[in-house]
Amino acid sequence: MVGVDAPGELLGALSTLLDRVRHAELPLATEDVEGARRLQAGVADQLSDYVLPRLVQLDAPVLVVVGGSTGAGKSTLVNSIVGEVVSESGVLRPTTRSPVLTHHPDDGAWFQADRVLPDLPRTDVPGNSTYGLRLRASSKVPKGLAILDAPDVDSIDEGNRVLAAQLLAAADLWLFVTSAARYADQVPWDYLRQASERSTSVAVVLDRTARDGIVEVRSHLARMMTSRGLSDSPLFTVPETSVDTDGLLPADAVKPIVDWLHDLASNDETRALIVRSTLDGAVRHNVLRSHDLADAYDSQVRAADKLRTAVDDTFAESERAVRAALTDGGLVSGDVAARWQSFVGTGEMLRSVEGKVGRIRERLVDGVTGKRSKADDVAAAIEHDLAVMLVERAESSATVVVAQWASVPAGEALVAARPGLDRAPRDLRARAERVARDWQQQVTEQVRLAVADRRLSTDVLAIGVPGLAVSVMITALGAGGTDAGRISRRVLDAVLSSDVVDRLAAEALSALEIQVVRLAREERARFAALSPDPDLVRESQKTLRDAARRAEYARHLDDLETRVVRGTHSTGQGGTGS
């Protein structure tokens, strides 16, 4: 129960709750996400439009929102209650317009943009062309009360329906208007059920009812209200009758409603009790709905877990496969093996290495004569095959992830929104080739440093490093059991010590693994970025739940202080139709 003064703890708790609700992210298209998003919007709207503004200004006029079915005659009724035309009636349906809030001239300050319905812009443009809340002062409205004419709750225009729900959620009191032809419709009763659930003060007007059917229809409507928890709500009837030249109903047709509203406005205690009852119900209802919103995160967490597990497992397997491919000798085959064979010849280069060192000049490099080095040809083949392998592994992983994502609704939506997600990015080939080139340059530099202090001729050092570097690459790529691997090792052993060769091969493999794993993880990150981190989703859920618990605790503390006042609440007696 809300006290007479805005309690700081409750106000702070609800402000925090509003912030958590507004920032609650529901990014995944789970089966229940649309309902959760509507729930989120509804809680945020009522906390910001009604609960918090009303909590800090309990003395503000009672806001009576007139809502109801299409064609029930709401605008005509509002004008007739006020006694002058303040809200234009629409001939065509739906009537897209700015809702009109009519208040006493002395109460105008209460309805500035930073108070009631702060997110709804204000406008002073009459008619239906401008979106916003139109304020209208009239001395015929009693001080302490304001009347807002809302759009149809069952409008065929979605914007009107959303606005109607928002305005009704900001009401202290609903004046719900229906007709003999529409009183049993489902949509209005859905709203009245919500009013009962949140303890909103409600009065119902049965409008446009033939005089010979008033008793029967009113009795049936009263039974429906009782069965739905609205037995204490006033029920007024307005018979079908003609209007005057201004479109107003006869004064006696609406007199019971007018008298009731004026009595309410003039009685400070009754007015305060209505405000407090509705506000307490709104606080309680929205705290509970915030818990429901936190519960709705469960499906988001499960979906996020599934999506992220698919990414993690698939790319972990891909990483293992790439590491295996770097050491199983598979890369030293095909074109690489052929070019290596062309480079080493039929043992001639090996005999040169084992014999006179100077005779390896021609095999190691033709660069001194301006020709492309055969070592460069081998390196180019390694670069090509390594890049192809990396691209194929990435594309295979993408295909697996997309297939797993597409098997669940949340992932299916992500996949549908990104055609070609199962293919490697356009720049991946270039990045893979750059990885291979950078690695080769790194290996070449390592070899250059390794032979820098060897007592070899300057000529051999200048022309032998590319060939030695290629040999290290072949050895590092796990080709030890192949002819190419055996020959590359013998070439290296002939120039460098066995320990140095082992170190160079190990360092080369380690450097390559680091770079290819980095590339693979970049691809993993591409998918991970498309789905939320499950831990962050859980943290968001926990933060929302904690805020709801704090607000619930603060509400109960305040309820203890004013339980006696709450027990005296009464909304007044129902009117009688003429």
C-alpha cells in the first residue's frame, strides 16, 4: 500500500526496477519472446506513465480515462459529461487522433510533460492530424479531477490500440464505456479483467441502450461484472437518445455520472482512497509482472546456451582438426610435393650439400641470374595449400554451426536474417594467405639468425637461407615419414646441427599454430558476436530479479504502515440509468 507521502525506499526501488525493465534485452527469437516483449513494454509504460509520477505527486487530480469499444460513443459521452465539446467525434473508423485531456484551469500545471504520461508529447493542435496528448482547460470540470478520452481498445489501427492500453494504464480511475451491442465482446472484458487483477478503480457505462432493453441488458452486464471481480464497481446506463445541435446528450441522461464524478472530486478522502487503491494495485501488479519478465528470461538463457554451445563445440573441433592438419604431413603433398621434388631434384641437391657446399648454388636459388627461385615456388605452394586448408576448415565450421542454429527457433531467425552465413567471409582467403606469408617470413628470419654465426661463405649464406627456410617448413609440417620430409631433414642436418634443426622446426610449428588458431578464433568470434553471451543474459536476468525483489520488499514495508487506511476504501455507489 502506498502511503500519503512518497516513501523514499519504494520510490528508489521502483525507479531502479523501471531502469532494469527498460534495459532488459530479449534479443533471441524464442517461441515466447513476443509475449515477453509486450510484457516488458507494458510494465515499463505503467511504471513510467503512472506509478512513478503518481507516487511523487499523490495530491494531483484524479485522472479519469474514458475507454471502451469502437462506436460506444466515448467522445459524445465525454463532451456531454463536461457540458461542452472538448473532444471531436470521428465519423470514420478508426479515428486516429490525439487523445484529449480535459481539466479545470487551476489544475493545468499538474499535467505538464514531465508529470503525467511524460513520454507522450503535448500538442495544442485541435483535430486528428497530430500525434500527442492535447490538453484542454474547462471550468466545467471540477477541480481535483481530469477526464481523458482514449482511443478505442478494439480499434483496427494497431497504433490506436497501443495508445489506448498506455492511457488506461496511466489512469487512477477507468470510466469504461460499452454499448448494448458490444458489452459482451471479448476485447473489452480482457481490459476489465486486467483492471480487476491490478485493483484499478473502475466504473462502467452501458451506453446507447434502448429504453425497453435497459433492465435486461444491465442485469446481464452486472452479473458478468460480478463474475469477473468487479462487483463493487459502479455501473451507469445511458439510454439511446438524440443529441442537440452541439452533439451533446441531454443533461438528465448523464446526470448520475456527472453527479458521481463531482462528488468524487469534492471529497478529499474518497479521492485519495481511489488514488491509493489504484496505485497500490499498480505497484503490486507490476512488481509481480517484473518477476514474470525475469522468468521469461529462462528461454532466452536456454537458447543462448544452445547457440553458444554450437559455436564453442564446433570451433573447438575445428581447432583440433587444424592443429592435426599442420602435423600429419597432409600439407606436404600434391603441388607442394611436386615443387619440392623439382627443387631438390633426384638427390643431386642432397649430394651437393653432403659434398661441396658451393655446388648447392644452382639448386637453392636462381636469383643471382634474375630467375625465380625454386625455393620460392615451394614456398608459394605451401602458402596456397595452407590458405586453402584454413578456408575450407572455416567454411566447414560455419556450415555445421548454421545447421545447428537453424534447428532451434532462436538460431533459425539469426540464420534467416543473414543469408550466406554458412559461407566463409569474402576476406577470409586474403587473411589466410597473409597468415601463411607472415609465417614464412618469420621462419626465414629465424633461419637467417640461426646461420648468422656459422662459418659458411658469404655467398652460401646469401643464397642458402630461402632454401633452408623451405626445408624447415617442410620438416615442421610433419612430413618426416615422407621422402620430402626425409630429404629436407638431411639438407638441414648437413648445414646445421641436429639440435638447431629441432629447435627451428619446433619454433616454426609453434608460430604457425599460434597464427592459424588466432584466425580460427576470429571466425568463432564472428558467430559468437551474433548470439548473446549466456553469462550476460543470466546476469541481466539476475539484475532484473533482484530489482523486483527489492521493490516487492519496499512495497510490503509501506503496506504495513497504511493497512488500516486501505481497509476503509470504497469507490462509491453505482448510478442508475434513466
